Amino acid sequence: MPFSDFHGNPEVVRRLREMLAHEHFPQAVVLAGPAGSGKYTLALMLAQAMNCLSPVVSDGLPDFCGRCANCVRISGSADLETRLTEAVEARENLRDADKKETRLFVQTHPDVLIIPPDPPQMMIKVDQVRRVIESIYFRPGEAKERVYIFTDSAFMKEAANSLLKVLEEPPDFATIFLLAENAGELLPTIRSRSMIVSLAPLTVGEIEEYLAKHRPEWKPAQRALVARLSEGAVGRARSFDLAAYTAARANALTVLSAALRSGEHSDLFKTTETYRAGAEGREKTDRLLRTLYSLLQDLLFVHSGARQLVRNTDIESELIRLAGQADFEWILRAADGLAEVERGMRRNLLRSLSLDAFAVAMERV
């Protein structure tokens, strides 16, 4: 996968490659952009370009072959979700005493280290940064450049302060990538010692064009829907579970319809009783709540006369019907009610009852 296969932000990618060409690449780079915008993919590509054993040139700028030992091993970290699952499972197989001392890392090349947020807090912890400090000042063994990729901006305070010490005096043969949805999530002192590169969201048309090539089994209306729901993030669009979203949206419409009319709750109860306890039930409920928020936003767009911003375009007529029954005050109260359901989930309240209570509480009399 050469740089030409990276979708979107061509000027940003070109600028980074020009820095590689002139050997002026910074020691610390913040790649900022929405989830799914390609931050992690781009960081791995740059790691390959830095360390390719048979470097090539395309469009007059450095590229990587994708076939040499370094390129292949670095690309082994591309499926981050799978690598993280493997790392978590490996830790679970350790003795209890060892589990507490073990932090998550992904490493398919000895000189390229991926540092993800560590569960259960899902934050970068000080022990992970210490691992970076232990190795960063040693010259790479099999690559030209040591590369460290922090996949999230959520740092524990002590971890952020430890990283700051490295950024003050980084070695010439190491590059640190910090991935963030918003660069402002990082400490000002970290930002001041890094170059900030922002990836802009793609247009709906660009996402649709991409999906036409990579998801040809979807109908044009489905591609248009996913392009709007992905909010300009091509990675999110590529991995979008359309069937799961459609099922969640059908349930969300049932909940909203029940809340906008009084008396008849049989359809509501049939829907909410399927939301059970356990990890699978939690994921299903999270998806339902995200979908409910999305529909409430669309109702606000319809009410405000900004129908061009509606994302669920394939059910626009249904949204117009619901908007006729729901005024601004009701929509805002519904959003507050959903926040209460989320708080109840954190307290382990029964999910089906929480959803029932939400719909009944929101009934218009």
C-alpha cells in the first residue's frame, strides 16, 4: 500500500513526504483528525518509508516498496484491533501477579513500537512511557529509525510528564507519533515540542466515490447514507457495519415513536426486552444510544430548516413526520433523558427498564 493508496488529504501527505526527502522530519509529530481519518495508517506508512530497505520514488518523493523485510514486518501492525485483542488475551493468560505488572504494546518490528491505551482505564500509563524511555536512546538494531506510535491522546498525568522529558531531548534516530482526535487534548507543553499535522475530514462526495470502489455490493442510497454517517472519516466508512446500524435505527425509531405517543407500548416492550445484560448487550445498547442521538440531531436539522444536513437521508420522510410531533423543547429533553440512561448504565441499572423509563417519561400528553 504505497502513499498513493492513502485516501484524502493529499497536500498534507505531500508535505510530510517532502520533509522525508529533505531529511528534516521532526522528532515528534502530532497527527490530529477525527476517528477513522487515517492517522494510524499514515503513521505506519511514514514508519515504512523511513525504514524501507529498497526505497522507491513516486511523484518525485520518497515512497516504500511494501515488500522488503522491514516493510512487511511494520505492516504486520496495520490491523490494530486484531493485534490489541491478541495482546489482551496474552496478558489474561499470565499469572495474576504478572498481569498487574504487564502493560499493552503492539510490536511486529523490533524498532517500531505501538503504544495503545491500557485497559481498564483506557489511558496511556506511566509504565508504557517508561518502556519507551528504556529503548529510545539505543540506536535501532534492524531499521534506520526507531518509531513510536501513541495511538491515543488520553495520558495519565504522570505518563504525560514522563513523555515530556523525552520530547525535550529526543535522539536524532527516533520519531514519536502522537495520534489525537483533537490536538488540544494533549498538554500544551507536549504540543509545543511537536509538529502538529491535522487531517481534514473528507467530503461526502469523496467518501461515496471511495465506497463505490471498495463496497460495490452496497446500493447508491446505502453508500450515500454511510458517507454522511461516517462524518468524513474514510476508515469509519470502510468498516461501517450497515446491517447493525440499520437494526439499531429500527429500534431507535420504535423508542422515539413510543415516546411521542401515549398509551400503546407493546412494540416498545418487545424491542427493549432484547437489550440484555453482558458485554454483547452493552455493545448493542451503546449502538442504540448513539443512533438515538443521531436521529435527534436530524430532527433538529429538520426543525431548523437545514434539511441538507440530515444524515439519515433514506428515512427523511419518517423524520419529517416525527419532527411534526416533536418541538425543540421535547428534543432537548429527550437528549437529556438519553444522558440519564447512559448514567444508569454506568450504575449497572437494567437496560431494558432504563429504555422503557426513558420512552414513558418522554411521552407527550
